[in-house]
Amino acid sequence: MDHDQPSPAATPSASVACVNCREKHLKCDGNVSGCTRCRTLNLYCYFVPSRRGRKCRPGPMPGDSLRTESLGAAGDVSPCDLDAVTERREPPGMDSNHLVGLYYLHFHQAHPFLPPHEVFLQSSPPAYLVNLVEYVGWHYLVNPVPDRTTSLRAAVQEADLSIVKVQALLLLSIILHTRLHPTEAKECLAQAIQCSLELGLHYRGFSDALETHSPVGAESARRTWWEIFIVDTLLAAVQVEGSLQFTLETPDVPLPCAQEDYTGAFSGGGLVSISDMDRQALLHDDAEFSSPAYRVEAAVILRRCLLVGTTHAPQESVDVLDATITSWFHRVQSPCGNRPLLRHTGETDQMIFQATTIMHCASIYLHFPKSSLLAFLPITGRIFCAGPPAFSSIALNPQIHTAKVLAAATGLSKLASLSSSVVGHTPFFVCTLILSAIIQLAVLSIEVPHTTSAVRPYLGLNIGTLKAMRSLWAIAAVSMERIRNVTKEVEDVLAGGCLPQLTDDDAAWLDCMT
């Protein structure tokens, strides 16, 4: 209105301020392509239009039109219906660039298979992928996020076969898992695997053909394939009745390069393979591999442990894999290792963080079937990402296996203690914390005083981290409540004095590992 307009003599000022300047209560020049302050400080600059003084919702922005189109195609939702559904949930006036930026700022750091941010924006990606990326970005901005996976999935299904469709299916499988749709997650992953096999992503020749005219595109193709491989492994490990869907031999696709090379001026040189890493595992030489490469190697080892856990594997096979796991930690995270979890800046290397998480899970899945903990496992059918092993074969001397399981569960908890911020973690970290908590609940059910006092703080840390992650992922919210309820049940049993007993040897081993 007229009385709200500034006078002609007033000094011009920016009508909006970026989030960084607004939080610091500083003046902002309002340049939506990146304000001067953010450019100077090398900060990610983004804008959220203020609703101050408005009496109605702002008009649709570019990203809104894509989302309305996606929903309308799948569910006959009118723009008015969309406003009603998203009231107080959808950020008002949020443009596509900001949501995509949130995806790259957080989710991409944990699952970096799409092209780098600038390349993605310049590539004119199809609407179905943009919508999906925006939807993931919403999870870092509002809570709760409406479930739109059905309409998003329908749009992806209609797309022609391409690597972009594979990437969308892969992204869908992760998000569906986080939103407690395990069957749909496996279906999307199965389709991503099938499409990638039809395209030939599992052959080195596919990325080699892209290398000459698009090194970044070739690297994205390699990363997409290995991300499928990793997600397939993780879903098989953490989902109830999970199983590996990719059953061919480990492919010869070159491993991902370092993150800084991918986001910088990537040339495509210096590619390495799993065979190169196997050589380092044997010789412990000084060859350096990227953090994403160690993450792939960890997934390869976890797959082997999952396969051994489904058979009457001889003790020799278990011993060989146990040696492989121990050797991995010596190579990567010993004082002489070349890939520390924490950089000198104090930031966590998310790829090494995930690789370490996967290796602790590998140790649990390798040793748990032969440990003495199965009899003390709490009822986990009500807990997503939790269930008894498909096959158990308790060893004649289960003490060392029991101790290694507890050590790995504790290792997972210690990873949660590295930072109080959870926004950069993969959603799969929720599942590994649940696994850790289940092991700790089993140990709490055993009358070993020193062990109980040592385990309890780690269990509390797991529950606290899940509580922090519940604002991001539905899987964390639901699982945290159920873990907490099972913990209360175990505590009630302990208070009643109905405690099972372990042998002296079992107790001694547990004491040594806590």
C-alpha cells in the first residue's frame, strides 16, 4: 500500500537479506546470485523471502511450479489443494535453487554420486530429477515433510532409460528407506540395478567412453554404479529380511576419485581399482587412495561378511575375514594411516566416517552368529532396521566373538560422539546406531556389573543421537521411540532381579572389551 512505500528521497536498500547476513544482523546487498559478504567469506549464499507484513502466501516460484506439476500428474492435486496440504510445512516462496543447494550442502556430502553442484545446474536436468533433489532438500529445512514419494516415483517410472533415470531411482531407494517404505526402497533399487546393467554401468568401458568429452560425467557414472553397490549392501545388512540384489562378481569399474578432485578441475587421471586396493591390503605400502575408494572397499568386505553369515562357513573363513577387517583399520586409521576421520580443520571426512561405520557393521555381522549374545537379544521385530540374524552357528568357544561384537557396537557409538551435529550424516547411520543399540541391550541383559556400567552411556548416546536425527528422517523418529521402549522393558526386568548369568569366561572377555 502507499503508506508502506519508501519516500523518493529515502536511501535505496535491499528488499531482502540472505540467511547468513540475517543471522548476523548485518546489512546485505540483496544480490540473489551471491551477496558481497558471502562471496568475500566464501560462504554458500541463499535467500528465504520474509513473510513480514504479508497477509497471504507469496506467489509460486520456479521450484513451486515443478512440484505442482509433479503432484498434479500423479494425484490430480490442484494448486489450491497443494496450499492446503503444505500449509506450515512447505517453506513459503522457496525457490528451486535454494532447495537444490540444501541437497548439495548436506545430502550430497554423504552420497556424492550426482554431478557437482555447478555442473548439475548447467546440465538442465529433467524435471523429475530436480523435483526429487528438491524433495530431499526439504528434509533439511522443515519438519515434518509431507510424503510425496508416490508422485515422485511415478514421474521417474515414465522416464526413458538413461543414467539420469538410474540416479533418480537410486535416490528414491534411499529416501523411501528413510521414510519407512522398505519394500518400495528395494523395488526402486532393483530397478536401478536392472537399468544400470542394461546401460552397462558395471563395465569400465561405459565411463571410459565418456572420459574424452566429459571427465566429470564419466566420474559421475562411476560413482553412480558404486553407490548402487554400496546401497545394495547396506539395505541387505540393515533391513529386516534384507538380501543382496546384485549378485555378480565385483566389477572392474574404477573407484571414485577424491572429493576435492570431483568438485574441482577433475581431469580423470590416476584411476584405481579394487585390485589396486587389494595389493595395498597385502603389502601395506604407502599408496594413497581416495576416501570414497575406502568406502567402496568397506562395502565389498561387508558383502563378504553377509554371505558368510548365511552359511555354515568354516572357522577358517571367519578368521580370514576377521583378519581383513583388522588389517583395514591398521591401514586406514592407525597413527600411520593416511585417511584420518577428522581433518585438521576439525571437520569429519564423511566418506571415511561411513567406511568406518560399514567396517564396524561387518565385524558385527561376521561375529554375531557365533557369539553368545543371540539368547539375550531383545525382541526387535517392532524396530525398523533390526532383526535377528538369518542364520546362527554359535562357536564352541563363543567368547571372542561376543567380545568383538561388543567392541564393534561400541565403535559405532564412538563415531556418534565425534560431533554434536548430525546434519551431515547419511540416513543409514540411523540404522547402524540401531544395530549398536540392539547389541548393547543384549549385553545389558547379562549380569556383568562392570560391562553394564560401561555399556549404558553408549546406549544413551545412541538414543540421544537418534533423537537428534529424528528431525531429519522419519526412520530415526520411529526407531528411537521403539529402542527407548525396549530399553525401558529391559530396565524393568533388571530392576526385578530376573537376570541371566554368563560363564566366568564370557564375563572376562566382555570386561576386557569395554
